Amino acid sequence: MNATTTASILATTLALGPSVLYATLGEIVGQRAGIVNLGIEGVMLVGAAVGFAAGVVFGNSYLGLLAGAGAGLAFNMLMAAMTVTRGTNQLATGFALYFLGVGVSTLIGDQYIGSSVGGVGQFHLPGLGLLPHPWSNIFDQDLLVWLMFPTAVLLWWLLFHTRWGLHVRAVGEDRQRAYAAGLHPDRIRYQALAIAGALSGLSGAHLAVAYTKTWQDGITAGRGFVVISIVILALWHPVRAIPGALLFTAAVATGLQLQALGVPVSPFLLDMLPYVVTIAVVLIWGRPKAFAIPAALQEVFVGTST
Amino acid sequence: MTELALTLRERPRLSAVARRLVWVLVGFAVYCALILLYGKNPLAALHDTFTNTLGSTYGFEQVVIKMIPLVLTAMAVAVPARIGLVNVGGEGQLFLGGLCATGAAITFTSLPAWVLLPLMSLFAIIGGGALAAVAGWLRARGWLSEVFSTVLFNYIAILAVSVLVFGPWRDPTSSNYPQTRLFVPAAQIPHIGSSQVDITVFVAIAVVIAFDLVLRRTRWGLEMRAIGANPQAAARNGVPVRRYIVACMFVGGALAGLAGMDQVAGLQLRLNTGISSGFGYLGFLISWLSGHNPRLIVPMSFLLALLAAGGDVLQITQSLPYALVNVMSAVLLIIVLFGRSAGVRSVS
């Protein structure tokens, strides 16, 4: 593998980063508050469709990203209303949200098939442009790519070094005791799910508005489900989500690059790579660690474990 | 087992049926509202739906054809759900079942139908079942929740079908559409009389009845309900919980695999990437709509099959997008979950 290929894989790995990492960070916040959102895929799809539509209508991709985040937030409030206020089963509700998102994004996106958006501007961070030729391309990225690292750190700070973060984690560990201690678990869960929805919508919107720049049905291709696996891998920690997310996008990027090089392997086999890698890595590194999983999630998942 | 405060018989309450009827009516109103939103006349749409589905023999058969995979994939979710497992992988298990059945069909082309069809079924059962059993095994070991593994296996299984139908199994004579050759007659599931409905419909009925009986009348059913109610207590009473986890996942996956076999050998008569219109996902919705109760799965499958067949019709007569069916199915589940929610109330 020569330098150009390697550089190209690394560049795509970074460029795809926001389409996974923001949603992962959002899901971490939600799960820290004790809500597993299996419907992340649906939220991302709605964010992508609304974001793309807004990008086409307003002719401004940044507005598209903003609209995508807003749509994701609004859509995730349905999850909050169902699971927090009505106490419905989280997994079934999440799945309903996924299915609804698939349908809604198709209904919206169908009207914009064939349209395209300008995308968002790419730039180097100061200094990185001075690297020799193929390597400088790696760092030719857009604003959201550069912002994903500080966002992860910001969420880590929010969750672990602020009063609000302590409350979120308290609610995620034991809702009843958090209530007894004078917190408002429902309000905190709504807040956490609002952040999760906005970040997931942003992820989807980035994929459509800044990466593919065109609409295709089911554009997220299971990223929402991968995200939930990366959360396990990251042990519910925002900063540890960065390598997890980039590992997935690196697998996608490698597959894409090998296809571009005309490697005599079925492209569909290469498309499998990210899912296989995700499962393998979760099994190797992310076997449930009792200390890391928010206790409230135990009820959701491990109810029947022996 | 006598320590367990469970009765062997479990009686469905009539109110549960009545409540679901109310939910269906609410869903019906939402459906009409959605059609109005698209600027179409709901009455005309409903008229078209009924004349072209329940109103004609052809239409009714179309509904039944869709019901077969839906009942099977819903059972694929319901069986593991009775012990508290969430199988989101019906779609992938359906695809792998179809893939394995196709493998048998195109390898053993010279066998007579009475050998080949059972052999294909066996392949489909093993294919779908194994995929789900792996997820169950990972869960039983405590390594990975079956929720994640099954959902990720979906993508892998669907891509595996693409690899084969775009690659080694591709019919060289069909240049446009990637698919395998037409199955030999012995590998095609016979139809009932001159109808379009194949005999898998009897398999689906038998599966529902068998599961209902197992659940109510056997020790397995009692132990399954015990695990579903309280796995720790069941384990302390000597129920092999881990074995049940793997076994229930296998049975579920096998049923979804049979749905895949029905699609390739009863309907398409070849393997291609279009063997499922999201049946695995709809099955999940149906199982949750029915509370994993086999007796309710049949009417709920009928309802969703009607909705899906109606979606096909309205696409043509009213040029309404088919995605409305997905939206409507999801809305139906949301209504039911919202209406049920007898469980945890919020504390604040």
C-alpha cells in the first residue's frame, strides 16, 4: 500500500468521523441517563433527510446541518415522551422510532433525489497544510470534523466535572434514589435525550450534507446500530468513543479505497467489513464490564442474564 | 417446579383483545389523516384498498402471501421474547435462510421434490437458526447483548446474499437484474390448487398452534414462562437458563429462515436481493403489537399484511408512496406501546 492510498484512507476515515462520532457521543449521554435508544438510526435518518432538504431549499449547507440537528432533537423527544413520561419498553420504542425514521426520511428524501448541495468548506488547521503532498490531504477537512474532538472532550467535562453531569449519571444509576435525593429524573432524562437527538441528527445531516452531498434512501446504512455497539466499546466514556468511532470509519474507508483500486473482491464483501470489525472489536475489548454499564441499563438488557 | 407460583394454563383476557381493537381504530384514524396529508381522499384510498385486497380472490391471495412470512418472522421474535430476549435480527435470519435454501436448491438439482424440499427447509432452518443461535450464545456467555449482535448480523446476512447473487450464483442469462437461475421445478414449493398461495401457509399455521400448545401445556412452556417472569428464580429452581437462551434463539432464527425459504422457493422461485420487503422488521412490530402472544400474532399479521398489500395498491391507484406503510406500521406500534405502558410510572 503506497503513501497516496494510505493518505486517502486516513482522509476518508476522518471525513466520515462526524457521521458516527457525534451520534455516539449523543447515545453515551442518553445511556448515562439510563435510556438506551435503539432508534438512533431513525433519528439519524430524519436528521439526514431534513438537513439535506433544508440545505437544498436554503442553498446553505450550514443551515442544513443546523436543521438536521434540530430535527433530530425534535424526533428524539418522541422517544423521551414515550419512555420517560409513559414508561414504555425502551427497546420496542426505540425500534418503533427506527422504523418511523426509515419511513419519514424516505417520504422527505424522495422529493430531493437528484438534488445536490454545495457542502461545507474544507480547511487545514494552521500548520497542517505544510506537510508534504499526500499527507497534507488528510487534514483537508470541514468544520465538523475539526470540532468532533473538542466536542468529545466537552461532553466528558460535562458528564464528569459538572453538577449536571453528576445528576445525569445519578439518574442513570438509580432513578428512585436520585428522586429521593431531590433530583428531577424525568427532566434530566429529557435534557439528556434532547442532547442525544441533536447530536444524532447532526451526524446524519453531516453524512448527507457534507459527505455524500446527494440524497440516497437509507443513507446511514446501519450506522445508528453500530453507534450503540461503539458505546459499549467506549465503556460509556465520551473520549474513548473517538478511537471506537474512527475504527469503524477506518473500516468503511478501507473498503471504499480497495473498491476504488479495483481489488478483485466483491464490493459487498468489503461493505461487510465495518460490521464484522465492530462485532469482533466489541467482543474482544468491550465485553460487558460491570463497573462501566450504567446500572439502570441492566434492567433493559441483562434482565434475564444468569 | 412446584415452588413456582405459576399456573400451567394462561388464559387470555378478553379485555386485551378489546383494547387492541380500540388501538387499531386509533391507528385507522391516523392512517386516514396521513392520506389526507398527501392531498388524497382517504375514502377513495380505502375503497381502492378493499376492492383490490379483500374484495377479489387475487387480492385476498396477495394478503395471505404476505401473511406467511409475517407470521413466521413475528414468531421468530415472539419465541425468544417469551424468555425476555429481544431478537431484532429477523430480517438477517430470513435472508440467510433463503440463502441456504437456495444453496441446496441449486446444488442438488437432480433430487425429486419430496427429498429436495425437506432438504431445503432443513438448510433454511439451520441457516437462520445458526445465525440467531450465535447471538444467543454470545448473550448466554454474557459477552454481548443479543440486541446488538442480531441487528449487526442483519447487515452481514443481507450483504452475503448480495455477494452471491452479484457473484458466483448470478444467472448469466439475466444481465439486468442480479439473481440466481430459476429453481428447478422440484425445488419450487407446490401451491394450493390453482391459487398463488403455497403450502408454507400450513407450516405457518402449524407453528403458531404448536407454540401456543408448547407454551400452555408443556414443561418447556412452563419453564420458558418462568424464565420470562424471573430468570434468577428460574435458575435457582434448576431451569437451564443458558440452554434455553440458545435454544429459543435457534428456534426463532429457524422460523425466520423458513420465511426466507418461502420467499425464494414459493414466490420468487430464485434468490435475489429483493426477497424481503422488510418482513423481518415488520415481524418485530407484529410480535410487540401482539404482546408475543401466538393467538394475537395471526390477526395482527393479517392487519399488517393488509396494510402492506394496500400500500402496493395505493402506489398504483393513488400514487401514494409505499413508505407510508412503514410510517403507518411504526405509528401503530407507538400507539400500542403508548396505550399499554402499564409498567413503570414515572416518579416525578
